[in-house]
Amino acid sequence: MSRRTKWSLIIGLVVVVGGGIFALTAAKRGGKETEVRLEPVGKRDLVATVTASGTIEPMTKVDVSADITGRIVRIAVKEGDWVEKGQFLIQIDPGLYEAAVKRGEALVASSQAALVQATANLDQAKRNWDRVEELSRTSTTLISTEQVEQSRTAWEVALANANSARAQVEQSRAGLAEARDQLGKTRLMAPMSGRVTRLNVEEGEVAVPGTFSRETALLLTISDLSVVLAKVQVDETDVVRLALGDSVRVTIDAFPDSTFTGRVSLVANSATLTATQTAGGSSDQAVDFDVEITLDNPPAAIRPGLSATARIITDTRKDVLSIPIIALTVRGHEAVPNESVKGAAAPAARDTSRPGAGKGKEAEGVFVVRGGIATFVPVKVGIAGEEHFEVLGGVQAGDTVVAGPYQVIRDLKDSTRVRQQEAPEGEAAEGGSR
């Protein structure tokens, strides 16, 4: 065998071995699979909800405050007592105000006496003026012009004094009425029937008007708990989904084993501004809206101020096609002529906060697995339940989609080979329920 032939055989052998090694490596690479959690597309009932937290409040409550300054000498109720409208509540020391009433009464008596005297002087001056006027008409020689003028002036002065005395009487009477009104304010009565849900003071403390601070002047609060509300704050992104009459399930921290039903009775039209937002005018902070929920059958032991969480049902779907929420992702996608995705939203994404959003033409979709290959398929979704989206188009019942883990879905590429994730026994049930 010639040298040339030997080298030809050697080179051929190297090529064959090298090709075999390359083919084996390529086969191994092509056979690498990504472990994922798979879930079939199926039908189920979905309930769309908005969850918000807040406190329990009565529909009607009255804060009883002091309109005058004085020491509290008697409190006739305790916190938790039921009171009827007009019932006596608190007595403020009336001594100072009783003295003011007595002074007012004395001023009225004095001004009335002055009015009687002024009226008598006016009558006398009027009679003198009438006589002088009659004499002046009878004979100009019997009385001088100066005497006539003096008599008329005396009558006008008496008239003015009488009017002044009459005004003094009215003024003193008004002062007396004010003093009596102030005295009446020392005795506080219940403005409505209800339960005393807050008592801020004790006997011996000084009651002050709420000129500068309403909280400082507050003595007690009476609440009508016949109608109980759960007042919650709902984020601006969710409030547009609410409507009056939406059914609600309310949990109250003080009653951990019970769930209460109710209805949305009020949705605020303006946002609730925090003190920081009001002062600085900042719009970077979260914006919430007040929502009131009327409870159907509140517990008898309920109290204002209890913490509550409301689960407001905004929409329901019965037996609809659905996909796991975690399965929905966003990818760049260019529709092709033979692609048929009935009802799918191909070019636009609903949630730009998802990974990859906002970069070129994108679509919301899921990775459908066929023959072990994950292929991105655009879908159109409807309402969101707790764990699943309603799907309106793009996939069919029985299709298998990648349903986790989240990090894998986030980084998954189109046409990637995948296989079912082998979960530990303790997690199998959890993984299957998602």
C-alpha cells in the first residue's frame, strides 16, 4: 500500500470519527429539555374581585362637643350605654353662667325702670309743649318765641331719651337671652338616639370649644348602629370596575371565623388625598377612592373602628375557557398570513409592566406545547379570577400550556423543547392546583 493511500485512509477515518462526534454532540444539544409545569386549557367558573381594606363605621354618628368653656361636674353616661334623643349626658359647671343670667336680669329691670322714667318725662314735656304752642297761637304777647323754642327742644330731648331707654331695654333683654342660652349649653343632651361609642372626658376635666381643634373639643360620640358600613379605600386602577349594588364579602379581624355579606352603597367621585398630597400637591403617590359597603347582617357586638377587609365581586363567568394567570406573558410577535388566532389580540399588549413590554410589536400570549415543543401563541383574555384568566381566543380546550415556574416562562424562547417538571411529592398537589 502506498504512502498516499495510507494518508487517504487516515484522513477518511478522522473525518468519519469527527463527524460522528459532531453528530452526537448536536444530538445531545437538540435533546436538552427545559423543565416546566404544564397545565391543560379547560373550562371553569371565574369570579373577578377587587380586594380593599378599611374600617367599620356607623352610617350615622354625632360628635358631641362643648360650645362653652367650663369644668365638667357630672357625666351621666358610660361608653357603650344606649341613650335616647333628649337624654341628659354631661353637666358643665353652671356657676359662672348663672351669675351672667342674674346680671342680665338686673340690667333688664334697670333698663325697664329707666324707660318708665323716660316715658314720664316725655309725657310731661309733650304737655308743656302743647300748652306753649296753644298760647303762641292765641296771643304772641303772652309768650316769647324763645320760650316756644325751649319748650319744643325739651320735648324733642325727652323723646330721644325715651327712645334710648327703649333701646336699652331691648339690648338688656338680648343680653339676658344670650346669658340664658350660654347657661343652657352647660347641660348637654343627646341629639339623637344611639349608643355611646366614644367617651373622651372624665369628671373634673375642662371642656373647651373646638375653635382651633375639633378633637380637643370632642366630649363623646353617639352612633346609630342600626345600619353598619365598611368604609374601604380602593386603588384608582380598580375603582372604575366597581358599581353600586356589587355584592361584597367582608371579613372583620375581630370575628375571624365569620364572613359577612354586603352591597356597595357608595363610590366616591373624588380621590382621598393624604396630608402630604394636600400640602405638596404631589401626584406621585398612590391615589385611593373611598367606597362604602352596607353590611346585610352585622353582628350584635360590632363596634366602629374595627379593621375590615372587603372582597368586592365585580364580575362572574360560568364554565368559560381559562388559562393560568402565571401562563400569560408578552413577547414580540409578527403575525404570518397562515396564522389563525380567532379573537386574539396580536399586536397590542394589555399590561406594559410585564417583561419585554413596550419594545416593538408585542402580543400577550401563552406557550402552547405540542410534541414537546413550546410555541408562543397570542391570546385574548377577559376577566381575571384568583388564579386564572378567561380566554376569549387563541387556544382551545385540551391545549397544553406552560403554567410555570414564573422565571422559566419569563425567559422561555419560542420553539424550545420542554418537559413536565418533576415536583416533589409534597408539592405535587400544589403544582397541580395552579
